[in-house]
Amino acid sequence: MSKSKMLVEYIAKSVVDHPEEVAVDVERYGRQWIYTLEVAPEDMGRVIGKRGRMANAMRTLLRVAATRNHEHVTLEIGE
């Protein structure tokens, strides 16, 4: 498991009410890595945060971690 995937899982599990339903899928498209975060429907608001601040913070941390490995990443949040 990559460190970036572990980072996304750790952050998501720390803010949701149902950490057992957190799942992160990783797909690669060329040089781009797509991380898809899935949570329980009732936890979606917690993961996104007010005005998307939590989601943007997670994306920023993921980009910083990936930059150290010379990777390009995107975080998508779905149910």
C-alpha cells in the first residue's frame, strides 16, 4: 500500500463516524494517479466539510506527499 493511499485513509477515518466503510481505490492513467475516496453516505458531509475545506485540505496534503515522489495525483470523493 502506498504512503499516499495510507494518508488519505488515515485522514478520512479520523473524521467520519463509520471508519470501517472508508475505502480508497487507486488507478493510474499515464502519469496521473487517481485516488477515489468512498465513505458512507451519512459521512459525506464530514469528509467534504464546510465549503469544501476538508476536501481541499486532503487534496493539498495528497499533492504534497505525491510531489515528494514526483507523481501527479487527483483525489475524487464519491459515495
